[in-house]
Amino acid sequence: MKKALILMFCWINLCVSANHCIIPEPVSYNEFKGKLISNGFQFQDNSNLKKIEYAKTLFNEYLTSIKISDEGETKIKLNLNNSIKNKEGYILEVNSMGILIEAIDFGGFHNALQTLKQLLPVSSENNLFEIPHCKIIDEPRFEWRGLMLDVSRHFFTVEEVKDYINKMSEFKFNKFHWHLTDDEGWRIEIKSLPKLTEIGAWRGERNGRFGENRPAPTESEPKTYGGFYTQEEVKEIIAFADKRNITIVPEIDVPGHSMALLAAYPELSTKKEITQVSVGHKFAEWFGDGSFKMHTENMLNPTDEKVYEILEKIYSEVGKLFPGEYIHMGGDECYKGYWKESDEVKNFMMKNNMKDMHDLQAYFINRVQHIIESNGKKMIGWDEITEGQLNKDAAVMSWQGMKGGIKAAKLGHKVVMSPTTFAYLDYIQGDQSVENSIYASLSLEKSYKFEPVPDSVNPKYIMGGQANLWTEVIPTLSFAYYMTYPRALSISETLWSPKETKNWDNFSHKILVHFNRFSKQETNISKAVLDPIVTVYKSGEKLMCRLENNIPGTEIYYSIDNTYPVEYGIKYTVPFEIPKGDLSLRTQTFLNNQGVGRALQIHREELLKRL
């Protein structure tokens, strides 16, 4: 406990050296002499906005949670300011008279109060606290600042989804991309198609990792794992998000990733064979070049009119439920092998003068877009929807690096950048010796380098960006938070703050303070950024090791002779040779003489594999 307190105060002092600890970084922060000493707040609302009650209520609830009075003497004045053009922008001023917040709309007031939260202490035992006199002028860089949660691979309850939304709203995200359907489960009630949830929402119980070690599903086994959201629950979550300035973007993923849909309606595939909802077993073969082969058909038949009749029912009900502008139709990773084998598909393509599968996919995408738009919405899909000739009104979410987004923007489409290289939160974020292994890694430092606007693209086509949390290896909300934060904070700063204000050293100082905030809230997040980064390489015949950590002020200690604890080992200064023998590298990061990173232990055989 003593060490934790010492470390906490060290982090708070770091915050002082950085002027403030606000994430995302404001457009402008100016600090003045003096501090506002307060015993609590009360609102003086001059905005005349009905929705402002939501923001005030949420702020007061937060005050209660950190033991600050919502009936104190300090006034928080809320004034409309017509000179503020951005609906999410605000001006926040703290002086001896109290706190003044100016905005033009609900979103601005909401965002200002999130900033004010971060100016407050994490708790107040005597109900007195200080805030530096300051003036903040702020607005977002991008209109689309998103997080995606996959609830198909693992089902999250209504309360868990709300909790996830509530946390993202604190850091000024404004789009919640809800991945509602996939091979592993159909999660939304469609009243005209009850079998989607009666059958598609449930699968056989399995434990452990997804992949080839999971037995394939059988028709006779009990289907007890899963769940779905009723339409009333969906409305409840939408209302909850709206009170936090968040628009929900629902995704119904077609024509691939449709095994749960086909389990309910097998006649919509080309083979029309009865299939089961995936249990996370291996049903595809992935090759080194990014191509793949499906062992089970999970694609809708694009030549069957019944498919479009079903999709009309689905998107019609989804469109009525969700008030947002966009519906996401997926469109990714559609294996076309079963289409190529189908005589029905071959005849259709010949009849309609289609030369290849790209033409067929484009036909399907255009049909889906017409359905979505006929229900009063705009379509957005993953970057594979650009394979054929895409209608200009469709927006594209680029996940396969930046290239799909660049292509779409040059064709005149609106784009949301969401590349695997910077924004996939299911990738491991620390050393593989202490993380759940997966096929790729993404450190906090790398995610902070995300820049959504490539030099070759007109910025007007880039709506913003998004980070995605796929949940194959994430079965609980607690672990979802571990994988989401703090990398989501780096994405938040990228999407909100001016490009020129981004600074890793400044951000890393603020992150250390936010670790304390998350701990106080008993929220499980990753501190992998504090761990040593281990790189193994050859120098002639010598096996060499380089140790790094990108948090300013840290020191790394190590041993390579099976001795421990590490703090009594060698202070790292230059790369060193790993000798031969039955031995392990032990290493840990220290800050202000306190161990802050995890102590890593990696055997020489494992180090060799890293070459």
C-alpha cells in the first residue's frame, strides 16, 4: 500500500509538470495565477436547452461518486454562445468567481463537463478541493470519433453495454459502432423474423480459445450460450447513449459472416444446407497472403430474391429503431468460393452479363444500399465494398490498413479510418510472455501515431476514425476494459485534438495520472506501456538483447543469470549478449525507484524464437 501511495503521488507530480492532465488534449489551455478553492458546486443554467438536464444529472452523479457536494457554493454557469460554430465545441473558464461554460448545443456542454471532471481530484475526503484558474477553448478535429464493440463472439448484457458507452463518453467519443451479428451469434430482435434470435442467438457451450482445438458444433447439443437484445432493450440503450452525446451505429454484417443468420434460414445460402451457429471452432483456412478458404458456407446467396426480402425486413426494423444517420452493412471477408461452385449463381451472372465475382459483389452491395436508403438511412461498410462500382452516397470504413480509405476518398466517398495497424484493440499490447497471444500486436505508442488523413487525400472526405474491439479472446467486460484502455485514450486524442498539439511525452505523463483515476474507479485497464520492450537480434554469432521503455524518466533493470529480484540486477544502458545455457531473462521497469512495469521472465529458448 505504501509503495502504491508513493507511486500515486509521483504520477500526480508528473501531471503538475504537464500543466494539466486532460485527455483528449484541448485546442487551447491557458493557466493563470490563483486557484479556485471550493466545497462543491451548483448549476446556474442559462442555456434553455431541454437536453442539458442529462448533462447536469450525470455530472452531479459523478460528484457524488467522488464525495463532492452538488449543493456547494461554487456556481457552474451554463451560457449559450452563438459565436461557437461547432456543436461539440465549448469554452470553459475557471476563476475566483466560479466556473463559466459556454457552448451552442448540448454536445458542447456535455464535453465541457467531461473536461471539468478531469480538473477535479479523484476523491475529496474533507469536501474541499482546488482547481487552477484557467481558460479552455476546445472543439473536435473530426466529426466521427468511434469505438466498436463486438457482441457476437461474446454476448454482453444491457448493463455492460451501457457501462462501456458511459466510459467512452468521458473521453469525448461520439460514435458507438455496435457489431450485432456475425457467425457466432445474432444479437438483435427482428420481430418479423423470430428464428433469428430463437436459433441464431444461441450456440453450444465451449471454453478456452477460439480455433482448431474447439470441437465443431453438432445439431443435437444444447444451445445454451448467447443472448440477444429485445427491441425495447435496444431503445433503452439508444436513449442511454443519447444522454451522453453518443450516436449508435448498428452493424448487420452481410453477405459474409452470416452463419448465425443461415442457421436460422439455411435456404438463403447457395447450398441450402442446415448449419449451426459457430462456436468459435475453426471453419476457415487462412493463408499467408491474406486470402482464405471457408470450410462452411457463411455467405448469403446474392442471386436469390428471398435474400433481399429478408434483408428488407431486417433493415426496415433496424432503421426504425436507430435514429442515427448510418447503418453499417459489413461487407467484409466474403469468401466467394461457394458462389463460384453454384450453377444458380453461374446462370444468374451469365444472364446479367457479369464478368467476375467483383461484379456480383457490387450487385449485392448496391441492392443492400437501396434497401438501407429506402428506409431513410445512409449505408457505411468495410472497405471491401469498394471492390465493385460503389454508389457515391455510400461511406467506407477502412480496416485493411489505410489503402481502402485512400481509394474510397479518391472516388469521392466519405471515409472513416479504422486501420488494423493503429486501431485494432484486440491485438496484444505488451510482451507476449504476459499477454493473451493473438496474431498481431499494437502498443500504446503505436496507436498514438495514428493519423487519419493521408497526405494524398482531400481532408474533406475523412469523417474521422474509430478503434475496434473484436471479442474472440474477450469474454468479460472487465477484460474488454483491459484491452480498450489506455489505447482508446490515444485514439480519442488523435480524433479530437489538433494534429499539431499531439505530443507523446506530454500524453504519457497524462496517462500515468489516468491510471490512478481508473484504479480509483476499480476499472481494469492495461499498464503494459510501463513494461520493458524486449528486442532480440543477432550480431555476428552473438545473440543480443535490447531493452526499451518509452515513458520518460523510466529505468530498466535486468538479470540474465537466473537471479532475482530484478531490482538488484543490472541497470540497462546498452544492448547485451544473451549467453548460452539453461537461463532466463528477467527484467522490469522502474520509475522514481519504484517498480512500475510487470516483471518479465523469458527463457532463452523463447528469446531465440523471437529472432
